[in-house]
Amino acid sequence: MLWLYRLLFLPSLLVLAPAYLRRMRRRGGYGSKFSQRFGAHDGLPAKRPGVRRVWLQAVSVGEMLAIAPLLEALAATGGVEVYLTTTTSTGYRLAQERYCSRTIGIGYFPLDWWLFSRRAWRRIAPDLVILTEGERWPEHLHQAAARGVPVLCVNARMSDRSYRRLMLYPPAGRVTLDGITRLLPCSEQDEERFVALGFPRERLQTTGNIKLDVNIPLLTGEEKLRLRRELGLPDGLVLMGSSTWPGEEAALLEALRLARGRGQRCALLIVPRHAERRPEIEPLLAGSGLRFHFRTSGNAPGEVDVAVADTTGEMRRLLQLADLVFVGKSLPPHTEGQTPVEAAALQKPILFGPGMGNFRLIAHELLEAGAALEVADAAALAATTAALLPDAARRGAIAAAAGQWHRANAGAMDRTLAILREELAKLG
């Protein structure tokens, strides 16, 4: 099966390259270290006797935030050094800001073709590989197996879409799992999916979702006030769209209009999933008749109706200003959803649409616990928002349930670290 993957990879890359390059241009920041995409990971220090090198891959911002305790644990372990890679420019910037002191280098993950991957492996020469979530690349895993390097997959998940596709042709699923030493799924559902695809159950251990173990520094009252002023948010309640996708900003504007039409004093804070979407969002706001401001333009000159935080890495601070949070990528036609975990950890009342495929179990648990409400479409989002904003008691009950759910589901990181220490001990 690997030979077929190798054969099809380059033609597929050529077909997808134009769209991929356009997206890279919109997001920016990809020019630096672009050669690493082809395996040119130069400038790493020589390996030292008695020091084990760990290659840790975390695809983007969410994973970068989640791995902080892993990096802390590895830094505290004698005889271990970490080379950290990521896939996106936003993930790279965040890693540079936070993790330089805990790593021997930060780079981009190579394209998963034979020559590129082999080149990267020869230069990085890891003794242990750690992959996060859905990062299971066939060539990368083959290079590990060929060298006898153990691979630990942490916080492993299998989305609905990936599972359906792989089950149509199980050999394709197995090639994404061959070479993995131990696999630590987020949930029992993920565990069963990996078993169905042929991964040995004895090498599986469900540890839970490490993203539930978030430790968010809380802002003081003065810091919240300063942040509100920077954004231009007036006094009153704040409706927040968290990691929104196309179409959802318009739905949130309708929710704001309906709430205000019923006499509610409130403003809207939009945090788009992709910060480079300003050219798409700005015309929508310009035609709305509302006052608005984009955070990348600097501090707001005055009060606005809509603040857009088109930045990266601020979600946890911005959530602390919200009185009601809508989780994006969940309204039709979107089906995958974004994470509601940070909002729950901060005890915020949560709304999301029916499309929470990547967080299906979390969404189900939140609904069962009374910690979130599901809205079927844009009209339902507007109606529910208009009903909840003036109802402080109901919002408070949902928020308290969210906090209780989060506390009850902590501990995944401790379980993951225990297994990581076992694997490091095996290296000698």
C-alpha cells in the first residue's frame, strides 16, 4: 500500500498546489524556512552522547497550546532534548513566542513524500517521535519503522469524515497506523475506531483529551477593562463568536440585531478561525450600518458595535470578556465544529450548531450536562441569543454546568505523561 501512496503523492500535490499556495499567501508567514517543507532541516546541534532526541509534531495553534505541559515535562527530564515542528504559519509563530527555551529548534513538518521525509529524518535523527491528534502520515511512520524509532501518538482522534473514508478501503487506514508504537486515543469512541481499522488493542490506551486540561491565566478586573477598551467594546453584555467560519458572522450580526431590537444592551465580539479573512468580513460589516473595528488596526478609537479580533493566540483572553459564546464551524453547511473546551473551562454559557463532528462526544456531554445549547440554524441562533442575554439566571446555570463538566473530565495530561515517561525509560 505504501508504494501506491508514494506513487500518487506527487501528482496529488501538483493538483492541490495552486489552492494550497493561495491559502499560504493569504495567511502569510510561510516564506521563512520554506525549504523545510522539502526536508531541509539544517542548523540543528549535533546529538550528544546520553541525550535522547524527541521529535514532537503539533499541527497548529490549538495543539501548540495543548502541548505546553508535555514540553515542560520533557524539559524537566534529564537527558532529553526536543525538536518541535508544526504545519501552519500561525502554529510556527506561537511556538517561536512560547517554546524556544524548551526546544533545540522549531521548524515546519516536511511534506510526506519519500525523499522529503527521508531527508528530514536523516537531519533530525530522533530517538522518539510524538505525534498529536490526527497527525499520522504514512511516509513519516514508515521512516520511523525502518529506523526502529518508537512513535507515540497522543490525544489521538479519528474524525467522522476520516473514519467513513478509511472504512471504505481498510488498507488505506492501516497504512496510516503502521509504525505506531503506542496510540493514546481521546475517547473510547476513537479507540473503537482505531481497533476497527486494525490497530492492536493491546497497544492502545485511552487517556482522554489533553485539551480538557487547559490552565488559563485569569485576567484581573483592570485587565479586562483595558482589553475591552482596546477592542472598543462598550458597557453591556458581550456576545462572542469563537472561531467563526464563513456565513457565521452574518448569523451573529442577525443575533445582535434581534437582541438589540428587544432592548438588550450588548455588543458583538467576532474571533474568526482564520485571521486572514478580514477582506471577506470587512465588506459584510461595512454594509451592516454598524460601527466596527478590527484588532489588527490597533486600539479602537472609540466604542463600536462589533469588534473583530483578527489575531492569533488571544482566544483564551478574549473569552473572558464574553457573556455568551457561540462556537463556530457548527452552523450549516459546516459540519466539523471548533473546540468548546476553553469556553467551558472559563465557565461560559455555550451555544453551537448541529455540525460538531470533530467534537461530537464533547458536544454530546455538554448538552447532557446542561452546559451548552444546540441551535439548528442562523434563525435559531438569533432567537436563542435574544432569549438568553437578558436571562442572567439561565446563563449562570449553563455556565456553572460547563465548569462542573470541565472539572469532572480533567486528568488526561497526567495519564499521557505517565505513558510518555514509560517510553522514555525504554530508550535507556
